[in-house]
Amino acid sequence: APPIEPRDLEAAARSVLPTEVYDYIATGSGAEETLAANLAAWRDLALAPRVLRDVGGVDVSTTVLGTPVSSPVQVAPTGYQRLVHPDGELGMATGAAHAGSLLALSTRATTTFEELADAAGPWWLQLYVLRDRDLTATVVERAAAAGARALVLTVDTPYVARKARATAFPPAEVSPVLVPELRARADEGVWQDPGVTFADLAWLAEVSGRLPLVVKGVVRGDDARACVDAGADAVWVSNHGGRQLDGAVPTARALAEVRSALPDEVEVYVDGGIRNGRDVVRALALGATAAFVGRPAVWALATGGAAGVGDLLVTMRADLEETLALCGCASLADVTPDLLRPAHPHR
Amino acid sequence: APPIEPRDLEAAARSVLPTEVYDYIATGSGAEETLAANLAAWRDLALAPRVLRDVGGVDVSTTVLGTPVSSPVQVAPTGYQRLVHPDGELGMATGAAHAGSLLALSTRATTTFEELADAAGPWWLQLYVLRDRDLTATVVERAAAAGARALVLTVDTPYVARKARATAFPPAEVSPVLVPELRARADEGVWQDPGVTFADLAWLAEVSGRLPLVVKGVVRGDDARACVDAGADAVWVSNHGGRQLDGAVPTARALAEVRSALPDEVEVYVDGGIRNGRDVVRALALGATAAFVGRPAVWALATGGAAGVGDLLVTMRADLEETLALCGCASLADVTPDLLRPAHPHR
Amino acid sequence: APPIEPRDLEAAARSVLPTEVYDYIATGSGAEETLAANLAAWRDLALAPRVLRDVGGVDVSTTVLGTPVSSPVQVAPTGYQRLVHPDGELGMATGAAHAGSLLALSTRATTTFEELADAAGPWWLQLYVLRDRDLTATVVERAAAAGARALVLTVDTPYVARKARATAFPPAEVSPVLVPELRARADEGVWQDPGVTFADLAWLAEVSGRLPLVVKGVVRGDDARACVDAGADAVWVSNHGGRQLDGAVPTARALAEVRSALPDEVEVYVDGGIRNGRDVVRALALGATAAFVGRPAVWALATGGAAGVGDLLVTMRADLEETLALCGCASLADVTPDLLRPAHPHR
Amino acid sequence: APPIEPRDLEAAARSVLPTEVYDYIATGSGAEETLAANLAAWRDLALAPRVLRDVGGVDVSTTVLGTPVSSPVQVAPTGYQRLVHPDGELGMATGAAHAGSLLALSTRATTTFEELADAAGPWWLQLYVLRDRDLTATVVERAAAAGARALVLTVDTPYVARKARATAFPPAEVSPVLVPELRARADEGVWQDPGVTFADLAWLAEVSGRLPLVVKGVVRGDDARACVDAGADAVWVSNHGGRQLDGAVPTARALAEVRSALPDEVEVYVDGGIRNGRDVVRALALGATAAFVGRPAVWALATGGAAGVGDLLVTMRADLEETLALCGCASLADVTPDLLRPAHPHR
Ligand SMILES: Cc1cc2nc3c(=O)[nH]c(=O)nc-3n(C[C@H](O)[C@H](O)[C@H](O)COP(=O)(O)O)c2cc1C
Ligand SMILES: Cc1cc2nc3c(=O)[nH]c(=O)nc-3n(C[C@H](O)[C@H](O)[C@H](O)COP(=O)(O)O)c2cc1C
Ligand SMILES: Cc1cc2nc3c(=O)[nH]c(=O)nc-3n(C[C@H](O)[C@H](O)[C@H](O)COP(=O)(O)O)c2cc1C
Ligand SMILES: Cc1cc2nc3c(=O)[nH]c(=O)nc-3n(C[C@H](O)[C@H](O)[C@H](O)COP(=O)(O)O)c2cc1C
């Protein structure tokens, strides 16, 4: 099979999806400043490869919060996956499992926990603290019971930002169905509590019990530190793929700030514009443990279902292996900050 | 009603206005370097949003020189508003009042003080020190009598600069009529005195009596300081929307210099390229108390009269509220300089 | 008469000139990197205008090496002016005189000293040190006799660089005729001595007697200093309008280095991409005494002969006056370095 | 003959070559970030020419590892030259010899050592450490016997990167034939050992006996130093013309780092985007002894065979001479770092 270039994937997905669905996935918020900046900021980091290192065998396997994965590339949570393919979240989970990657399941999933239980691989549940705290706790319990390995609290969405290319989409009838309790209260306004604070994070850390807690959507060092102080086990640098605050700093730049604000033992993840092995190496060199892909996984699901997702992840792993080898790195431990040079030097 | 994007507004206005009128409003001076730079410079400031703050209720109301306003977005003075809509300045005033914003009325208004008196909201009078000082004093008196809350002295226009896309426009018959005395002396050359200095500012501060005095068109810290020393109550950072000195520093950059040159208690305003809630947050983070819109308000007036102006301001307020919430700010007091990151870092 | 925009002038000239003539004038050398950079580098300097200064009367007259001129804008030497208009150098001289500007006459002039003697205004002779030193001295003597006010030694042309858009042009029959002795030896290879050094500059300073000596084509501080040490009276920052070393630093950037390397009393001039009053103010703020225009004067000559040249210079003076007024400067003495801000700040 | 502009050469070559061959040569790897950056990075270095130096005679001859060459421009190794012209490597060698330049012969040559022996000029052999060390030693012996002046170990290719515009090319039947032993084992996977380290470099330095050893593909100062410590005689800064690690730092920027990490007596070479005399001067000013051209030489071979290659090199030498003269440098020793200014200054 020919290699899957994420950029070709997007074109292929565009041709199979209804325009409004394509637009809903592709869009950013506002004037899409951050959407563009996310992609550009990785490119701004030039690589200074090492030579004459033994890269006969390159190992990109690692662990994420203790879970072994075949590579640092994981699948970010994206809602309403049945919009792009009948297999929906089940297909995404199967593909990720096949490739040995973690899946972060969106609370806005269009599949139930029960259906997903059969999908082999490890998964996390992305959630929000809902206005109804009991319902929040219910979701957490069900997730734990269904086998989630961690909870991911998304904190960059106190309100859902207006999208540049999608208004009033998805339609009301495409309602999340993860747990029956949510279905009855699909209206977004009801769901998410914009009043959530670090105190709620502490509450959630308690509710989640033995499940580790990841905070997703942090771009500041001080906030990252405060999350950990409030009980977070890891921090996920994200601006929601340029879909929330437009004008937000691109993640490639926020990552360094967040990483340096945290103790080494706290894992940091990143997403936003990660498209190939190079970008992953740049993320790792800036101190990330894993890099998540959002849209590329959706395009893969749209064009190839579960198999498409698996192919994407396997291809990205191969691309990462090649990139590591060309950087003179035999394993992820060799990927250190000195691999980077700023792209536009000023003497 | 669908949200009003200022960029869509301009296109709509273009389609309803005669070309020469559209060009006269859209144009900058010279090669329009500053016109373009004004827009770009806001984008150069990336935002670093805070998370996990209670943004259940976001309050963007504030006061400007003591006048309560529903948001920091106000209407900048633009001349000859009847050119774009029969309601002219009256429509602009009505729309601003409806939205709870301040209006700065241009001396080149095509409506009389009397007509405007009925428009409910608070307004300021923008003026020039005219060659005829008595006439200047007359205008000030009439404004005070008609209910102006402050005077805005525009100082970036000792001469009217040549426009890039408009020559010999507006035609002589479109004459300002704020007070009858001006009507008789419509020739621009007669009006504005290019010899005005800080001494005249001191004179005006006296003449204006209890009316506070704002100086508009300042882009330097030393000048800002000198204005306050000469009696100004507030400073308005502006380059006249790129219509006066082309090549002038964009206001997004001048703002920081001006702000840091003044004591905290002196209010600073800014205009030039402000187009959405993001830009307003950037301006506030740099220390502005209010941000004024020029062209967007004219486009709104052209396409929808008073209602259009109201819609624009209400929409911008909503956009600002959303932006604040996404920045983790519940009120304007939370908007501090640490929300900003330079867009193009160099390590 | 409508204002002459140099950019419109170029289009007009293009439409009246044969393609090969237009190309010969418009072209730069190499890949035209410096041609483009010259224009862009002025734009990179943003202006921070002053306000509330009395600019009721703006005086842009000045002196250049003691010669009074009506503005700091002068005419740079360009060869073969009869190629673009039958009046050739005579037309250029007449136009410059009419506007009160200095003309620098090229050694490659297609008019004789005798013909030019009648043109009223002050002029300098641009020359090269030729292989034949006696012939060089002859040219100097004739120039002095014909009324030249200074000599301009061009030092950036030890060889004539290959042009990007002009090869083998001008044709041999278009031969310089300033003095009959040159006519007989038109082959460029014969003319210019690539072995000229600071010692020859000292020799020329002696030969030129009471005529001041300007060195044109300097972009380095150390060289500028060495020129003055060797007897130069003034230094002209130029890269030959991007027609000699391609890749050379743009003059807007070289100017600061040169200015700061010289004592204040040594005048510094600049050319290259000067197109309007803004650019002139930028040059003056960086310490230049005068700014020269090359191509714009040729376009003006091509389209309007002597009158065209006069119109261009009068228009540029008016534009400069407007710009000065808008900068809050009543005279050239007010144009100081603090008027500038870098266009792309990095905090 | 009209001057050969490398950029015109590429267009000419494109028109004579089959698309797949053109693409194979023109392509970079990945998203071709480095391919583009290589070209742009030279331009980012502005030149500050000296004036009034005697450049009546400009001498660009030099020596490379003791071998006299007519200019610092040499030919980089490129595989499969018979793909573009029937003369293949023989033509390239003849052209280089004619112009007095060194040729670096690729291990992937489509000509035998025997055929090449007759080509007069000095040449180096570029090689890889193969999985089969004995075969590696055999190649080295044959090269020494056939007259190679140095060995060039390419170290940026532990694996062959995927190309952006060429997949599965060249076809299997276009097999390297330098020595018969290689022919039988044409599969790339068999050839290159991705496990090569500094220890192997030391081994090769021994095997190569009296032949000097150059390491090609270094972009880091620490690696350059380690190469010399392991026995390398010189270091060649290269990112394989943007065909290996995409995202790699452009060579114009890596050069300064490498140069400053090495003692002055160790020669440093550079390639990647060198297209004219300007680029060569920039490379020399950054401390390179020689600059190699890859694609331009292939385009020249494609369009003109041996004569085309000779013309290219002679033209580039002439362009370099002109550039040196315009920089006020009479010889390569005059090309020092102070000739450079960064293209985008920040104050
Ligand atoms: C269509 C779509 C839906 C998304 N839905 C969610 C979601 O439900 N929860 C969440 O935390 N993030 C969501 N995200 C954000 C992603 O998790 C991720 O942060 C982002 O897509 C990464 O950027 P990328 O698309 O450039 O890889 C969504 C993104 C997209 C494109
Ligand atoms: C058509 C037009 C007319 C204007 N007339 C005036 C005026 O009479 N007095 C004044 O102080 N500023 C005037 N301005 C400048 C505005 O007050 C304001 O500084 C500028 O428009 C802000 O930039 P923006 O248009 O990008 O928002 C005018 C601007 C425009 C576009
Ligand atoms: C067509 C042409 C001919 C020129 N001939 C001469 C010349 O004979 N001597 C000289 O010193 N400079 C010559 N120059 C350079 C100009 O004096 C001046 O440095 C340059 O044109 C300034 O740049 P600008 O054209 O962007 O204003 C010539 C320039 C042009 C465009
Ligand atoms: C078609 C092609 C084949 C190449 N083959 C080899 C090779 O066999 N060995 C090697 O060390 N470099 C090889 N290179 C890289 C060149 O030696 C050189 O590093 C690069 O082409 C320089 O960049 P430039 O093409 O921009 O001048 C090749 C380059 C090209 C374009």
C-alpha cells in the first residue's frame, strides 16, 4: 500500500464527505488565525540531525501514563464520529487498537460505552465537568467500569466558540449517546459548566478514584503548574485545534512554556497541527511524551473506516521511525532539545 | 439574526454604496502601508488564555471617563455620515445608544446638534482647533449645551493627507452642518489650524470648562505625557485609521509605548484595525480602557442604518464576552498584559 | 495638475518607451535581490509622528555641500538620457533647475558640457577614475570650467555588473559625448579602472582642486571613514540602485552604519528606492542630508521631458512638506532619529 | 556564448528530460521544507561590499585538500547520471576537468572506474560504509587504484528518505556499476549500513590509508568535532540537498556552527542551494573552503553533456570573479565574515 500522506488524506476525505460535514471538521474558529498558526509553528523549528549513530534498529514504542503504546502518536478526542463514517467511534477504536495507539474518546461520542467495550485497545475518556455534577460522576463511573485507563478533562471549552465555516452544525438529531443520561440532555448549553475551576478539578481528581486525570487545553506554564497542584496527573497542551479561542498561541510554542513549568516526572502531551514524523520529533524535542492527532484521524476514518485509521497510525509510526533514524536517534530517549534550531535566526 | 462579521459587513456595504463613496471610506493615505499594518499588528499578538476560572458570567461593562458603557467598544468619529445612509449621524447615534456604547461625533458631521439632541445615548464631540479661535470656542459651547460628555481634540490632522483611492472627495456640496457657523466656511483649508500646539491644548482645556478633554491621534509616549501635562484628561492612540501619515507605526504597537508613559489613572483609548473581540482583548491587555471602531461602524450604518449600527455593537460585545470567557476572564479587570505572547518569537 | 505618483510615472514611462529601453532602466543585476530589498527596507522603518507642533509653515529647503536647494530631493546620475527623451541630459538639467534641485550628471551623458552650460541650475559631475589618468584629469578640468559644483566619484562599479533584464544594451552607437575625448573611447572596458584605490581617491582630491569630492557607492562604515580620511568631503550611500552587486545590503540599512561612522559635519547622502516623502523623511531621520532619485527622474524625463522632471521634483517636495507636517516637523532640523520605530518589533 | 543562468538551465533540462527523471532530480523529501529553506537561507545573508580596493585582477583559484582547483565551485556527487545523458559520469568528469574543478563521484555511479580513469581531472569518491565491510574496503581500494584523491563518506543517509515527487525511482534496471561487486547487489537495502558510527569512521580512516577522508552530511558543531576526532580530514556541511531529513536546518545556517566548532586548519565544504557567485561568496564568508553544486551540474549535463558541465562551471567561476570584484576582494583570502550582514535586521 502506498504511504498515506495526511495532506492527501484530507483531500480524499473532502471528496467523500458532504460539504457541511467536511467544513465542520476542517474549520477553526474566528478568522482561523490559530488553525493556520498551529501548522506553521512546527515548521518554524528546524532540526539539527546527528550523524554516525547506530540507527540499525529504531524503537519508537513508549508508555503513556504507564500504558504501553507502539509509538508516541495517539488519537485525540473528536465528537460525532458517525457523521463521517457508519463505524463511528467503534471504527476509530478498532483502528487505534490495531496500530497499538491510545484512543481518547470524546464525551460527544455517537456510540455507547457498551459497543466500545469490545474494541480491544486502551482508551481514555475525554469529558467535561457538566453543570450537573451527579451526571458528571455517573459518566466517570461508567467510563471506569467500561475500562477507561484515564480521564481527560478538557478545559478550553467553557463555551463552544463560533466556527468560521460551520454554523448550527451538527444538527440536533446527531446527538451524543455515550451514556443514556446524556442523550436526554443533548443541548450543549445544558452540558458544560462554564463555572468550573481548579476546585472542581480537585473534586474530579477525587471522584475519578484510581483513574489518572489529564487536563487538556492548557497553554500557559502557570496554569499547568496549578493543574498539577490541584491533582492532575498530566497536562495536555492544546488549543482545541484552533477551534476555541482564535488568536491563541500555537501549541508548538506553548509547549516549551508548559514543559518548563512542570517537574520532569509529570507527562506533557500536545496536539494541534501534528501531521508527520517531523512534527512528532519536534514535539518530543520540546519535551512532550506523546503527540495526538485530531483531524488526520477523522479523515482516515472517513475514507477508510477502522482500516483507514490503522493505516494512518502505522504510516505515521513508520514516518517517525524514518525521521528518528535520519536524526541519528535510535530511541525516543535520544530525542533531546538540542535537536532543534529556530527556523528564523537573528544571529 | 446571524452574527455580523465586520469583514462580511464591508462586502455588504461595498455592494450598496457608490464606488466613490466606498473608496472614500475604505481608503488609506499614501501607499496604504499603515492601513494594512494596523490590521496585521493586532494579529501579531498571540493570546495565552487561562483555564479553570469561573466564567459562568462574563461582565464587559465598564466606564469611560466616568460614563457607564455596556462594553469597551465605542464608535470613532467619522465625517459625512449622510454620504452612506440618509439617517447619517442621527442613525449612528441611535444605534450606539441602543447598544449602550459611546459615540464620538465628528466635527464634519452632516447633522446639526439640534437633531442629535434627541438621540438618547452619551456622546463626545471630536473637534479641531480652528484657525478662528472664537469659532472653536463657539463649537465647544454648543457641544456642551447640546449635552456632549467630553471633547476629543484630533491632533494628527494639521493638514488632510492625500488619500490613495479618493481624490477631491467628498464634493463641496456635502458640507458639514454641525453648527451653522461651520457651514458657511466649509473649505477645509479654512478650518483646521496647522499651527496648533500644546499651548492651544492648554487653552482648550480651559475653554472646555467642566468637559473632559481627550487628545486623539497620539502614537508616542513623550507626546502622550506632554498632552496630560498640558491639561488632557485622556489620550487616544490613533493614526486616523491609516488616513493621515502613511508609514505611521500601527496603533497596536504604539499603544504599549503610550500606556507605559502615562500614570495608571489616565485612561488610554485606541483605534485602528479593531475588528473583533480578540482585537479588543489585545488592546485591553496592552492597557487600553476602550477600543473604538471607525470603518466597521460606517459599514454597519450603510447597510442597516441605526439598527445596523446597534447590531454591530451588540455582536461585537457578544464576541468580546465569548473571547473573555475563552481567555478565562470573568471581567475586564482580569485582562492583564500576561495574556499576550508575541506572535513571532525568537526563542 | 494631478499629483505625480512615482509608481504611476513608471507605468506611464513603460508605455511610451521601447521595451528594451524600459528594461534597461528598470532592471537590476543578478536576481534583482537588492533591487527589491532597496524598496522594502524603507518600508521596514515605521514613523512615530509628533503632534501639537506648529507646522503652519513647513520649510524643506536646505543646503548640500553649501549649495542651497529647495528640498533634500536631488537627481542621481543616470547614463544615456537621450535614450528616453530627445532632450536627454539637457531636459533633466532644466527640470531640476526649475524645481530648485541639484543634478548629478553621469559621465555617460549623451550631451556635451557646452550644451549643458546653459541649463541654469547647480550640478555635480559624477565620474570614474579612468584607466587613462590624464583623460580623467581632463574631464575634471572641463567639468570645473563648465561650472560643476562638485565631483562625485562612483566606486561601486569597478566592473559593470551583468543586468537581469538587459544584455548588450545600450548599443555601441549610443555613445557618451560629455567631452570629445571620451567619445573616441566609448568601450566600457577601456574606461573604468578596476584598480582604483584610496590612493587614487587622494590623487583625485588633489586634482579636483577647489571642487568638493563626494564618494558614491559606499555601504560600510569602515569604508566611509577611510574615504573621508583620503580626502572625500561627503559620502553617498548607494548600491547603484541594485544594478551592481546583487545581494548588497539595502541602502536604508547601510545608511545608519555609515552615518554613525562619520563625524557629524561630514554630509551623507543616500539613494536607492526613494519614492516619496515618507522615504525621504526616513532617510533624513537616519542622518542623511539629501536623498537622490534615479529611476523616478528617468521615468519623468521619458514621459514629460524637462517639464516632467520639474513636476516630479515639485511634487516630491510637496509630498515631503506634507509628510513633515504630519510628523510634527516644521523644518528638516526637526527630523531626528527618534521619529523611527522598527517595523517588525520583537518586544 | 550567452551566460548560463542555473535557473534557466533547470527549465531547459526540464524540457529535455522525461518527467519522472526530472522529478527524481528536482525533488526533495517530505514536504520539501528543507529544499526551499536551502535556497532562501543564502539570500538571508546580505553582502556589505568594500570599495576602492584594487580588483584589476581577481584570482579565485584555490586548493581543496591540497588539490589545486580553478575556483571554489566543485561538483557534488549525484547518482545515476546516465539517466539524464548518455555520457553519464564520464561526461560530468570531462566537463569538470575542462573547467578545472573537482568532481565528487557518487557510489551510485552508472559508469565503471575503468571508463572514468581516462577523464583527466581530479576526483573524489563518495561512498557509504556498506553492510558488507569487505566490499566497502574493496571499493576503497579500487578507488585508490583508479586515482581518487579523497574519500567522501556520506553520513546523512542511514536510510534513503521518501521523496516528495518520486516514488520507486530509479527503476531496478538502472543499477550502479562502479565496480562489478556492487552491480550484483544493487538493492539499496543491502548496501548501506544504518548502524555505522564514529567507530566505523575511524576504521575507514585506517582502511583508506593515504587517501584523505571527508565526512559529508554534517550540520552540527558537536558532530563535526567528533568526526575530526575520529579521523576525518575535512567536514562537508550538507543536508543532501533537502533529500534526506526534511525539516533539517538549511546549510547556510549550519555552516557557521560547524565552522566555529573546528580548528581553522580543518577545511569545511558546503552544498545545498548554491546557485551563483553570490552564494559562493556567502559560503566563503562563513568560512567554507569550497562550495559544491548538485542539481545545477545535473541540469548542465542533461542539456549539454560534458560541454554543458564545463560551461556551467566556467560561467559560475566568471560570476564569482565578478562578485568578488564588486565586493572589493582581489582574492579568496579577502572574503572574510565582515562581508555579511543579516538580511532581516532587528534594530
Ligand atoms: C471535528 C472535531 C471535533 C472535536 N471534538 C472534540 C471534543 O469533543 N473534545 C475535545 O476535547 N476536543 C475535541 N476536538 C479537539 C481535538 O481533540 C484536538 O485538540 C485537535 O483536533 C487537535 O488539532 P488537529 O486537528 O490539528 O490535530 C475536536 C476537534 C475536531 C477537529
Ligand atoms: C471615512 C472616515 C472618516 C473619518 N473622519 C474622521 C474625523 O472627521 N475626525 C477624526 O478625528 N477621525 C476621523 N476618522 C478616523 C477615525 O476616527 C478612526 O481613527 C479610524 O477610522 C479608526 O480606524 P478603523 O477605521 O480601522 O477602525 C475617519 C475615518 C474614516 C474611515
Ligand atoms: C538607467 C540607470 C543608469 C545609471 N547610470 C549611472 C551612472 O552612469 N553613474 C552612476 O554613478 N550611477 C548610475 N546609476 C545609479 C543611480 O545613480 C542611482 O544610484 C540609482 O538609480 C538609485 O536608485 P533608484 O533608481 O532606485 O532611485 C544608474 C541608474 C540607472 C537606473
Ligand atoms: C539527483 C541527486 C542524486 C544525489 N545522489 C547523491 C549520492 O549518490 N550521494 C551523495 O552523497 N549525495 C547525493 N546527492 C546529494 C548531493 O551530493 C548534494 O548534497 C546536493 O545535491 C546539494 O544540493 P543542490 O542540489 O541544491 O546543489 C544527490 C542529489 C541529487 C539531486
